[in-house]
Amino acid sequence: MNAEDLTPGRLTEMLGTEVTAVEVEPVGTGQIGTCYRVRLEGPDVPTSVLVKLPPPDPGTRDMMAGAYRGEVRFYQEVAPTVAIRVPHCHHAWAADDSGDFVLVMEDLAPAEQGDQIAGCTVEQARDAVVNLAGLHGPRWCDPALVAVDTLGRNGPDEVALLLQMYGPTTELFLDGLGDLISPEDAATLRACESVLEGWLLGRPERFGLVHGDYRLDNLMFPPSGSGVAAVDWQTLSLGLPARDVSYFLGTSLDPTDRRAHEHDLVAAYHDALVAHGVADYPAEQCWDDYVFAMLQGPLVSVFGCAYGTRTERGDRMFAAMIARSCAAIRDLGSLELAQ
């Protein structure tokens, strides 16, 4: 499917109610997919919806097929079972043998996308981590999650591949960003390699749904200042839930704000987990997992930048994420804990 297929007839089929006219407008950059705001007319339809489609290039479609199917499965099978705020999904479909897919979702406007370079306020961070507990808490250590065909945990083969790739990818990343990365942060990135195997396989007794890229650019903040919603579910997996918390706080807050407030923010996340029914998970263990999981920031940033489409804003974004998360790793002693 492509933009030309977003006709009143097709939207009527997908929404299950009559659409008499449509107006299609591209949204975003379309690097690994395409997104459109579709304004609708009809007797009982929303004013507008967002439609996500694969990119036009067949090679990119097939390369990203697993990620596309993962996002579709999230809306089809997982979202109804958790409490995290996400856009309402009107229609979700993915092909089993290619990268073709379509998602028709609630348009969250006038909510605004977070800015990864600028960072966020402490109150926005609190809203985001409490919302994150709504993903982790309801399916905490739920063995039934393995029945979702797109979900899995890192096994020996995946870990071996990441270990093989991390060192060269880090050098590729550092060469590409040059002076945007400080020598101190470059040293921290290289030091992560020695503890990566233990980190990737560590703490398997606690697992749950992990967004994998829960950061400001993937969050929509309403004008009211609370009620953030999470988008972009292509990286959903199973793992240590604290990875999402560490990744978000470590990459989103100015280090001064993080140092002053991270204990309270992790405590707010833990309180929300308990409210969602998580038991036998003391606050002290939650904090320890948070410190341990902080390597998520460098890992995602290095691979995301090195193998993604390079842009000037993207370089500055990844540099900001690395500076903040590496500072957190040093402040908290995460490398020592992961050994």
C-alpha cells in the first residue's frame, strides 16, 4: 500500500465507518517508513488520523519487515493488555512474507513530540516514567509473552553477534561524529565492551516488555503538561524492564537535573509498578537494576547512529544522548556493577 491507496473507499474499510473524502499530508522524514496525516470527512469519523506505511523502496521494506510486524503485533495483541498510554489504533495489518504493513492511528495533535536535543523537565520525566510502568507492570515476568511471535530475548547467538559488532561499530560511530564526542565519553564507550556480555545476559530472572527506544523523540506531550503517550513500537522486545527507565532518564535529563532527581524519579516509577500489581520487587532492587541497566543508552545510540541515515540533527541528537548517558554511567558506577 502507498499514499495513493488512501482513498475514501479504503479508509472506509479500515475504519469500519463511511469516509466520504480524504486529504493526505506527509508527516516526518520517512527514513524507515512513511507517515501521513489524513484528514477525513464523513458522518461518524474522526477529524484526522495518522497512517503509517512502509517506504517505497522494496529492499528497505523487506529489511525492516520484522520491525514493522513487531509494531503491528504490539497494537494487535499487546497494547490491549497493558496500561501505557499510546495512540488508539483503528486498524493494524502486516504481511507475513514481506515488509508491507499499514497502521491507522489516533492523531494526537495538539500534543507535541519531545525534543531529544533540548531534553525535558523533571516533571515531564516523572510523567514519562510513571507511564512506562504501565508497560512493564501488567505483564511483569509473564511467560505468556513468548507466545507473541515477534517478541524474544537475547540468546547466545544474538549476544555473540552484538559482541562481535560493538567494538567496530563504536569506532565507526566515533569517527563519524568526531569532535561532537568528548574524549572522556569516547573512553566510556570503549570501556563498555569489556562488560557487555555480562550486561546483555544479566538478571534474566526479571523480564518484561521493553520498548527499546523510549526517548523524547518517541513521546508525545499534551499541552496540559501531563498525560504523555508513547509511539514507535518497532523495537519492542523482552528483557530487563529497567533498561527503558535507564535509557530514558539517562538520555533525556540534563546531568545536573538527573543527579538531583533520579532517586525520586525511580521511586515514582517503582510506586507505579506496585500499583500495577508488581510484588516481591523491593525499591532497592529497582534502583540497583536502574544503575545496572544504564548501558542501554550507549548501546542503542552507537548502533542507531552508525547504521542509520545520517543527518545533521541526528548527529547532534546522538551526541547529546551519549554525553548524558555516559555521564550517568560514570556517576553511578554502572560499569563496575555490570562486571
